[in-house]
Amino acid sequence: VIGGVSGIALGILLARWRFVGKICDPFLLALNSVPRIAVAPMLIVWFGIGIASKVFLAGTLVFFITFFNTLSGIRGVDKALCDVARVQGASEWQIFTKVMMPHASAWILTGLKMSLPFALVGVIIGEFLVSSQGLGYRLNFYSTQYNTAGAISMILIMMFLMMVLTAIADRVDARLLRWRPSDREAGGVVP
């Protein structure tokens, strides 16, 4: 959650302040290219073997996905829509809340939905490296013991957990974006 919210916030700021965004883009791309598994041992040293290191590892995975989606969503707003709102007397805050955020909301929610599996992978990797409990620990334990049934059961539990999280995200997405016309209402082809 923290990685997603901070990714969204930074994406909004850098999309609004284009000059700062152009300066920060190369550095954020470079940070995103760092393999998280390489950083995981340092996170354990900095945050300990508790849940904080696992949450931070998952947060770094979520951060970049939500950041780049938010950035693309806000930068992709049609300038003509903003100009029309300005001509009609809208303040910058109104343009942001009534034009930009509704346009970018689909991008932001897609980024959050895309980041769910990565968050789960981050926690699992953290549990692989140092943990005495959890799904990742059990998966690693069963795999090293060549217990195929146990390893597959852990994988199935993770798949079920991901399906539940995705279903929840889909419901939130449908609720927050209920203002958008459906394909049928928009004249699109529905199979």
C-alpha cells in the first residue's frame, strides 16, 4: 500500500512539474533497473529480519509500476480538455481534480492491479531469504526437501490468494470507475 501510494503521489508531482520530471526520469529509470533480489540482503541489514524488510521489498516493486502508470496517465491528458476547462474559468485545482484525475484514474487503478502479483512476489522472496514462517518459507522448505506435493500446495495457495486479491481489485476498479460508459453504451462491439 505504501509503495503504491508513494508511487501515485510522485507520479502526480512529476507529471505536473514537467521540468523536475525530466530531470528525475533517468534516475528513476535507473533505480527501476536494479534487480530487487540484489537489494534484498541490504534491506535485511537495514530493516532486520522482521516484516519491515519484506514490506519494503514488496513496496519497491509496487512503487515503480504505480509511478510509471500514474505518470503516463496524467501526461496523457489531452491538453485541449485542460484548455477548454481554463477558458470556462476552472482553476488549476479544478482542472486537476475534474479533468486530469478522472482521465488518469483508469491508468492508476490498472497500475495498482498490475502491481498486486509483484507485491506478492516481493513478500515471497523476502520470506525465501530470511523467515521462519509464511508461504515463501514453506515453499522454500518444501522445495529444498523435494516435497513436490507440499511445494505445489503452496503454489496453489498463492494462486488462490492472487485470484482473491485480483477479484477485490476488480470490484474496487468497477466501483471507482462506474462513471465511465460501458462498451455497449459507448457504441463498442461486445462479443
